[in-house]
Amino acid sequence: MRDDHLQSAVERLDAALARIEAALARKATMADGQPVADHAALSALEQRHAALRQVISDSVRELDSLLAVAETHAQPGNVR
């Protein structure tokens, strides 16, 4: 009897884990709505995202510097 209860509990746990895994798989989608095939694909996507964030951050920093220089030269009394 005890073994039946234990077996039933294990089966319920297995079913719950399967539902959780299925829900996570549905959530793991790329921006275009296509599912991410595996952890390696998700990791690659995360790495590309981090690299893009760095490029954007560097570009904004460079633009900010250029604007600061332009503003300095545009001040009254700053004649070339």
C-alpha cells in the first residue's frame, strides 16, 4: 500500500515536471516568434544581445562626445 502511494506521488511529480518543462519551452521564443531550439541557441541569442548592447552603448557615448565638442565650438565667442 505504501509503495502504491509512493509510486503515485512519483508519477504526479513527473507529470508536474513535464508540465513545467512544456511551459518553459513555450516561453523560450525568439523575437520573430520562432521557438529557440535549445539552450545553446538561447545562449547564442543572449551573447548577440549583449554584444549589440555594447555596440549601442559605445555609439551613444561617441555621439555624446561629438555633441559636447560641437556645443563647445558653437558657444558665442568661440570663433575659429
